[in-house]
Amino acid sequence: MSEQAIEIRDLRVDYGDFVAVRDISLSVPCGEVFGLVGPNGAGKTSTFKVLTTLMEPTYGEVSIAGLDIFEQAEEAREVMGYMPDLAPVPSDLKLWEFLDFHANTHRLGNGKERRARVDECLGLVNLLDKSDSWCKELSRGQTQRLVLAKTLLHRPKVLILDEPASGLDPLSRREMRMILQDLARQGSTIIVSSHILSELAEMCSSICVMNQGELLASGSAEEVRSQLGSAERRLTAVVLGDANPVVSWLEGRNGVSGISIDGTRASFNFVGSDEEQGRLLRDLATAKLGLRSFEEGSSSFEEILVKVAEGNRES
Amino acid sequence: MSEKSKHQAAVPAWKIWANPIVLRYARSRLRITGFGVHLMVVMLIAGFIFFAGRAAGVHQLNFDAVGAARGPIIPLLVLQGIVLFLLGTGQVAGGMTAESDEGVLDYQRLAPMTPLAKVMGYLFGLSIREWALFLATMPFTIVSVVQGEVSIRYFLQLYAVFVMAAILYHLTGLVAGTVMKNKRWAFLASMGMVFLLYTVIPQAAKFGLVYFKYLTIYPVLEEVLPFLIESRVGMVMEGYQQLVPSAKFFGLNLPQYVFTLISQAVLSFAMGLMLWRRWRKNDCHLLGKFSAVAIFAWLQAVLLGNSLPLINQGDVFPSREFDRRFGRFLETAAEGWWPAPTEALVMVGLYGLVTLFCLWAMIVLITPGTDDQMRGWRRARKFGKTRLPPLWDSATSTPWTVMMAAMGVGGWYFFAKSLMESRWYPGLDLTGGTLIAMVLVIFGGGLSMQALLEAKGKKYTGVTVLLVGMVPVMIAVIVGLNSDRLIPAAIWLAGMCPLLWPVYGAYMAIPVDDMPRDFIRAAPNAFWFWQGVVILLSGWLLVKLRESRKAIAEASKE
């Protein structure tokens, strides 16, 4: 296997006059959890469709695990697993039959061996007890988990997940996140898209922001935030009693602005590096103001995307 | 052990029974709850046909045991045809559309199977219930064949063609299902196609387009029928059967079942090629430019090859068949049969119309839309090319259209010439303007369609076809019905419709006297006038197309 699990060079996708993906290049090293984030219409799904051999781009070079996906499409399909957005399931099959069919297309042994792998994957996504249920009887979240199980069947080296958490309740989202983190620990490379940046920030080792078919920024969550020119984040200090002393303490400090108070909670915007943020909070904790906990608002991440999306509309 | 080595070797495409897609559908479509009801109904009908047919033979028709045993063979064949041809084809088309509609087709695109294995999987998987029902009725047929002492040769000939025809229709259903978006429409359209194939298309075969009958099981059925029914009736049939010509292809003289198998296998290959291309690349054209031209050439070859050898004996004329069947009753046999010139006119017109239809179908399959061209140009530029390679899907289809049109004109002219120079029309010759008329009809119709499609796209072309192809005829009918004096005006109006150009063109080639006087007076002028308009229009469209191509090439630089 090459050092880069995914390598994209000069990829372009057109739909008539509309350019969905504009000459992007990116590499995802092996074992990475890579997040692709952007507003609707950014070009994420088109990129994924090319990656998964479902669509031929206008031009560009793409390799997965060292395999040219245009020249060696069948081999590339052996090493990748794809979970589409709002993944459908057939209505005329039971859960185990659906998975067994896909295990068979990947030639995972005889019937008994396949069944063992099917049960293993169903167990992984907590659906083993529903093995004999019809696919059409599953809830949205269960369906997503079933399709994830299908994606994992052949132990792909590269997992491509398009909005895997869409339509899931918080509990299912957490379960999904844990499964993906577990897979990453086992050495799989995962590329996952979402329009919820905070969700990706929690589980991805690196992130790439796409907008209008172009790559705006890439790197760690922190690097992305600074590349997009919005190092500002919203922090909240929760105290045991009155929050006014905290407000007084915060006023005039470097990088702090927009302080507001709500009972025992003092919220403020902060601009600075992770180290500076850590130093500020440590000083606050040692200031004996009855500090109970800190929270970092996810909205600061979302605001980046909102600004990006608003920029789209204005242009 | 590496991850890769844990996987077994790929299942070859021909191993249908091990194909994962076939097994998937075997699981869902042969589930006892759903399949059981269908099986019960079919077995009840087959059982009824079997026992009722035998009983009627023995007790009502006084056949001997062997003759009575043959009774159910043909009714069972009809039942099997309904199951496999009609329901099977509908199911394949509808099932394919449903897979695409539900979105699960993308999973199969990602499956590491060869495109051919996927085609085979869907071909036999989607219709597996119908195949199972067909096989369930076979014991009744086999018992009838054995007890009826039918030669195994005839049984195998008939069923080889039957199975080949089912595969051809199912492949056509798969193509329809791949192209169409609506499950119900795909289901109905493909069933309608099979229905037309067995009702309307054989009529075309009677008018010189002999090839079309080889798309059905009729020829082989005609050939083996005397041996599948009670022997006394069979002897009468056999006498008639000897009058049915064997399949002739230019100089070759082949048994009907052999030529039918060849014809259906070639078309099945063409359908399979379309599906293979789509499984290989989701957004490519159904046919490549070269294969479209090759298929068009094959169609011209079989249309000519099947009809030309029948001209001299007179078997190509519809009235000959009519005379054979009913001549003795109408007492025309004694006078001697002779084809009327109008018959040749209709046959030549129909040949031109079918050629034009085939040309349009190929043009639709290979002509790129503006989006295709834009993508093609961008890709070409990336690879440092200054023009689109001619075999790319995104390249213009104009030269290929010209090539096919030339073949079409050649075939049409040769058919008309052979017909008119035959011993049946000693005093009649093709007019000097025949070739010009044929060139105008085929090139005008083909190139204007191609230019419109490539420059303006499918929707625009569809609306134009509707307006030019139907509205003038509708108005002409209304005008003509209002007053006899307006019939020449109606003929002028109708001449605008491309579907009628081959008929007018055929009249230009064979100006027979026994046509209505108004037609004789108005048709030539109408034809030349509208062809003049078409020349101007085609020229203008080709200029527009050139401009559009240039604009797209320029825009692709951005």
C-alpha cells in the first residue's frame, strides 16, 4: 500500500456550465480520519462519487491505496467501502440477506464464512438482534448503521462516508462516531463528509473545507480555523455562585471580547492560539472565583461555514 | 495472510448459478410466500391445458393416443410465452428502473464484479421467478412431447429459439429499464414492445421487410408446427409448410431456426453491448460511434439479404401470401397471380421509413449533448488535444450520420431497383430522379435531426419532432376531411411530415398510375417543395451546429 491512502490531482467535475469541483488536489495519508466539510453544493458528494468510481470526472487523476481508480476500477472497489448520503436499502431483503449479498459480491468465502462475517458486522453496529428483520422495517438511524455494516463487510482499507450521521439522533451519532474512531484505531483510512464542522472536528485528525468546488483550507481543526481567518471561538465559564466577579476578571484581557452573563454562566469570545486559550483558562481557574467548568461552544465552528455559505449567496 | 488473499477468485460471467446478483434475486423472488402463489396459478393453468387438451383430443376429436398427447404442446407454448416473454420482460425492465429509483443500484456499481457479470446477473436475476415458472411447466411439455412421439430435433429447435427470444426480449427490457426513469412506464413499454413484435411487426414482414419476422418465434414455429400437432392435421400443415420458404440470406439457404437464432443472437449482442457500456461507465452513450454504424450496416444487410432472394419467386409480395391462402376461394388462382405496382410502391416506401427510423434511433444513441461536448472539450484540452477524437462520446456525430445515411440510401435504392427490375414489372423502371429523391429524404431527415440534437439538445428536438412530425398530418387530415377540393392542399401539408417523406419519395421513384388523382397531381410538387425547404433548413442547422461547436470549444477554455 502506498503511503497516501487517497491521492487526488487536478480533479474537475462539470455539470454543463456548472463547475461542481474545480481542479482540486489533495492527499490523505494512511490511517488518517479525514473530514471534508462544506455547505450544500460545495462539491463534496461529486468528489466522493468520483472517488468511488460512480462518476467519471471531466478530468483528473485519482488513486486509492495506490490503485488508479480509472484504470483499475475493480481492484480499487475491492479496497474501498462507500456509504452514501441517506443510504437506501432494498425493501425485499432481510438484514442478513442484504449483507450476505454484498459479502458474496466481494467473494468473502462460502455461505458459512459469509454468515459469520455478516453476524460480526451486524454485532459491530448493534443490529445483530434484528438480523432476521426486513430492511424496510428499520428506522433511519438503524438503516444508516446497517449500511455502515455493509460498508465494513470486506474490511476495506479506505472508508468513504458521505454524511454518515445525517438523520441520526444524538445517541446514534455518538455510536457512529465511536465505531469510526475504533476503525481508525485499527488502521483504516476514513474520509468522511459533513456540513457540521464541529462534528468532524471531534473525530477527524485533519479537515478540509470545500466551497463552490474549491478547497478553502485544510489541516488540523485549529489550522483550518486560522486559515479561514476566524480564530475566534465562544467560551463559557460556569461558576458556583455569582458570575459577575468572572466578568470583572475577564474584562480588559488580551483576546477577550463580547462578554455576557446569564446567572452562573459567563460567556465570551476569545481570539488566540490553543496555548493562549489554555493559559487564560488556567489563570481563571486559579483566581478563586468559584469556577466549576468550562465549555467551548460549537457554534464558533459553524459560524465559519455560515460565513462561507453567506459569501456564496452574496457572490 | 493478506486481506486480498482472503477473497475468493471472481465468478466468471457465464457461471450464472453462482452469480451473486442472481442468488440475491433467487432469495427475494423465489420466497415461498410470493412465489408459491404464482407457481400455484401457473401450475393450475398448465395442468388444465395438459389434461383438457388430451381429453379433447381423445374424446372430442377422435385422435389416437399419440395425436391426443400432442394436443397440449402449442397451448402450453403460448402460456410459457406469456410468462417468459410478456411478464418476464416487464419484470426485468420495471425491476431495473426500481433499483435505480431506490438508489440501491449504486451499490451494485461498486461491487467488484465485471460489467458482463453484472449484466448476466440482472438478466437472469430479475426474471428468475418467470424462468422458474417456465421450468415448472416444462414437465407437462416434455410428457406431451414424449408421449406424442415428437422428434427431439423439432422440440430442441423450437425451444432453442424460444429461449433465445426470451433472452433477447429481456435484454431489451434491461436496456429500457436502464434508460427509463419510471418503473411503471418501463414495465408497460417493454411488455408493449413484445406485444407489438408479435402483432404489428409481422405485418411489416409481409411487406418485404422479411427480417422482422426473425425477431419472433413465428418462423421456427411455422417450420416445426406440422410435427407438433396431431399427425393428420400435421400432414395438411406440412403441405402448406413446404410452400413457406426457408430463410434466405442473399445466396444462402438456411433453416428458419438457424437464421432466427443468428438474427436474435446478433441483436442480443447489441443489447448486451449497450448494457456492458453502461455498467462500465454510468454516463456514457449506450452505443459507441463505430458500433452504431456497424449495427446499422448489419440491419441494412439483413433487410436486403432476407428480401432480395424472395423477389424472383414473388414471395416477397404480401399479395402472394394472400393468394396462396385465399386464392382458391376467391378463384383468382386460375387467372394467375401478379403483383400490382402499388404493392411495390408501398414496399419501397416502408423500406425507406424503416431505414429512416433506424437512422434516427442510431443518431439519438450517439449524438452528444452540449454538456457532453463541454466536458469532452475540457478533457481534451487537459490532455493537450486541439480537437475531440472522433470516437469519443463527446465528439460530433455528423460524419457518422453521413456514413449511415449513405448506407441507408444505398440499401433503399438497391431494394427499389431490384424490385422494379424484376420480372414482375417489365414495363416499369425507376425514374431518373429516384436516387436524388432518396438522398434528399434520408440525408435531409438524418442530418437535420442530428444537427438539431447536437446543437439544441434532446428536449428541443423532442418538441420539434412533435410539431413537425405530427401537427402537419393532423391539420392535413382535418383539411382533407372538410372538403374533397382541399385534398391537394392536405397532401401538400402532409408532405411536411418527415414520416411521410419516404412514401412521397417512393412515389417519385415509382410513379404508378393507379393512385388517387389528387395525389398524382399534388404529391410531386409537394415533395420537391418540402425537400427544397429541408435542404435549406439542414444547411442552416449545420451552420448553426458549427457555430455552436465553436462556441462550446471556446467556452471550455474558461
